Amino acid sequence: MDSFTRLSRRPSLADDVSQKLSRMILEGDLAAGEQLPTEQSLAESFGVARTVVREAVSRLKHDGLVDSRQGVGAFVAEPSARSAFRISPACFEKRQKLLEILQLRTGITSEAAGLAALHRSDADIGFMEKSYRNMESSLLAGDEGTEKHLLAERAFYQRIAEASGNQYIKEFLSMLDTRIDMELRSVAIKNARVTEWSSEVLSEHMAVLEAIRRQDENAASQAVRYHYTLAAQRLADRADLADT
Amino acid sequence: MDSFTRLSRRPSLADDVSQKLSRMILEGDLAAGEQLPTEQSLAESFGVARTVVREAVSRLKHDGLVDSRQGVGAFVAEPSARSAFRISPACFEKRQKLLEILQLRTGITSEAAGLAALHRSDADIGFMEKSYRNMESSLLAGDEGTEKHLLAERAFYQRIAEASGNQYIKEFLSMLDTRIDMELRSVAIKNARVTEWSSEVLSEHMAVLEAIRRQDENAASQAVRYHYTLAAQRLADRADLADT
DNA sequence: AAAAACAGGTTGTCAGACAACATGGAGACA
DNA sequence: TGTCTCCATGTTGTCTGACAACCTGTTTTT
């Protein structure tokens, strides 16, 4: 694996069109039950070929955002028809929305911790201890250790999700964590560098580890909730998004 | 709205191809990093036009299952690149998988209840009381009331998700509940008709309502967890799926 | 009045062409 | 021998045009 990541490629036209259309639906510009313009008309409006529009609309259909009928047209579906959960860019544009997605993560991670307390192995504990020590030692490296610290923290909680023994919890958290880490990367880096609360954060992790070690379901769940609730506040404060 | 639903239409070829390809990826027949056959080759294998394959692959790209590079080919992505959470058909094929998706639902609904206890309005309580009464009275109607009972139960918990004040919890639960209700419909109907535990189930709902009424976050969370854990067992037992 | 046929419009699929990108190999040159 | 450039080949991304299949509303036939 290269130490440099491949430069990101331009999004395809289908990427652009599907993003614009789903945005219009999710923000209410196109209401449930409303008919989309015809494919030909969309192709003209976006200045692309009809096949590009079809690829984009195919994505929306797959997500349950749109329902098409041959010969009639495509219609915006009711929200209850949704068949995929995606982390919308809107999550990272307003403070309240950010707190809500972080709250969802807190709930599921808390659930994972409770389950991990019931199902964890000695190997899980060993791995978590190692990750904890990595978090600890990377703090001593100052700014240079920030990357390592964030990686160790991520590994710690990822292991908890695995120890939950629930595939879907694990997958969902993987998706959530990856996206949140990506969107809030610079924020998290700044927070990890604040020395005035780093020992407090470490003790939050330690409380999680100890609760899982002694297989105390409720304590594990509460410890994660405590840490993640504070972490969410810290992230939202640092991100400094508009309020509404 | 007609009292009869429109007959379901045949899935499109793109529906079929995307379902088959994603199945191959999710079941490990195509491993992360592995290259997919070329679009032309897939078109020939599936006996469809290349544009159909492109529409199907466009969906997989949108889900983060596949990453394509112009001029090179499409590759199965690492699981961490996933950008959507979908409820796979696999959830309903094996007992353990069913219990896991139900457990995920339990966790999030429990979280929603805790938040609802903090944020609920008098109108929320009023609505939940009405739904509770509907559950109660529909039980007296015997088999004829089963539909009403399930609707009232769904409305009760949907209101809790709304009262949580968290858009993403609400959306995620809407997706989960809709799908689970659809897949386990006949199972849930049979369970709703078992009179020997119906009063016990009603008291589980009442415990949820009372905890939210008195704004006791932990009691609400625990009451939902209690009900949903038992309900998951009942559903899984009745569904009688293979073990592995 | 009811049923059948027709016209027009839209989505679903197909086929073919070319642009844009990527990779590997051959040849030229220092 | 090592490095650089160019070319050939292969693949995805986009475009165009055509027709099948479906749907709806109107007109014609019974």
C-alpha cells in the first residue's frame, strides 16, 4: 500500500446528478408524491445524456427515494419507503443536526458496549488494553502523536463493536465512524491536542475498559454514553457550525 | 386511495443485476480488492445490454460496495468504504441474523425512549395513550382486530421515535420497522393472536408509557429494552428459521 | 352505455460510437 | 543498463438513436 493516497478523481456526471436530485428531495424542494421531470427533460436541464440521468435515477430508486412507473414517470416516494440509511451532508452543516447524528452514534456505541461486556473474550480485552496504552503513549508525543492517538482511539471502539457479536451493529458503526471521522477530521485533531482535558478523556476510556473487563453490561453502556456524550459536545463546540 | 394496492411490477433488469452482484459481494464470492468482470463481459453473462449493467453497477458504487476506475475496471471496495446501511435479505434467512437485526432495533428504540422521556410533550403522551387504548380494544375484537392491534402498536413506538427529537433516529427506525414489519408480517400476526401473553405484552407497553410520562429516562429505556427483547424472542421463535 | 381501438407520452432496454483514462511494452537515448 | 517517451490495447464514461413495453386519455365501434 502506498504511503500516499491516490488523488481523488472528478465525480462522474451520474454522481453529480444523483446528488443534486437527492438533495432536492431531502430538502423538500420535491415533495413526496410529486412527479419528477421526464428523463429527457432532466437530461436537457442538466446538459447530459439521458443514460446519465438514468444512472442517477437508478440510484435514487435503489434508495427508495423515488418510485418510477414505466410509461408514466418517476415520483418522489414517501419517507417510509426509504430502503437505505445514508449520512447526509446536512449532518455536518448545522449544529443541531451534527448533535443528532452524534447522538445516534452514542446510542449504538453504548448498546455495543453493553453487548461487548456480555460477549467479550480475553483477546478483546488484550486488544483494548493495547489500544489504551497506545492512546496514552501517543499523548506524550505531543502534536506528532495526534494521528496515532486518533487511530488508537478508533481501534479501541472498533474492537468494542466487534466484541458486541452483532454484525449489523458493527457495520453500521463502521459506516458512521468512518464518515464522522472524515468530516470532522480537523476538528478531532484540534480536540486531541487540548492537553487540559486529555487525562480526563483517558479516564473515560479506562472506565469503559474496566466495565467491559468485569462484564458489567450496564456500567459499560453508561461509561460509553458518558464519554461519547462529552465527546459530542466537544466536537460540536469545536466545529462551530451555524445554529439553524 | 384505493382499498386494493397496485399489483407489484416485475423488477427491472437493473434491479436483478444489482441484487445479484451485491449478493455476490456481501456473501464473499467477490472479495474486497477483487476486480469485477468488465461491463461488456457482465452484459454478456447476464444476457442484458451494457447500459443495464452500468445502471446496476452505478447503484453499487453509490453504496460504496464497488469502486471503479476509468480505463481499468471496477473493484470490490473494503467494507469500511460502505456509505449506506441496508437491511439485507440475509437478515431474514438465519435465526442468528434475525436476532441481530432485532437487537439493533432494540438498541435504537431503547435510545429513542430515553430521549423521548426527556423531550416528550403532552401531545406525545396523549397520542401514546390513544394508541395504547387502541391496542387494548383491538385485542377484544379477536382475530378481526389483529391488523388494528399491529397498527396501534406501530403508531405507539413511532411516536416515541418522533418524541426523541432526533431526525436520524426517527428515519433509521422508520426504515427498520417498515422492513421488519413487512418481512415478518405473518409471524407478527400469529404472535398478536396468542391470547395467553397478550395482557403481559400490554403491561410492557404500559410500563414504557408510564416511564416516559414521568420523564424517567432510564426507566423508559429499560422498559423498551425489556419489551423489545422479549418481542424479538417471540418473533424469532415463531419465524422458525434455520440456525446457521 | 360499455368495450375496443388508437394516439401520444414516458420509462426500460438495446446497439453502436467515441472520449477519456489507464497500463504495459517497445524503442530510443544517455 | 537505466530512464524516458510513445504507442497499442483495453476499459470505463458519455453520447446518440432506435425500439419495446407500459400507461393514460380520447375516439370509435358494438
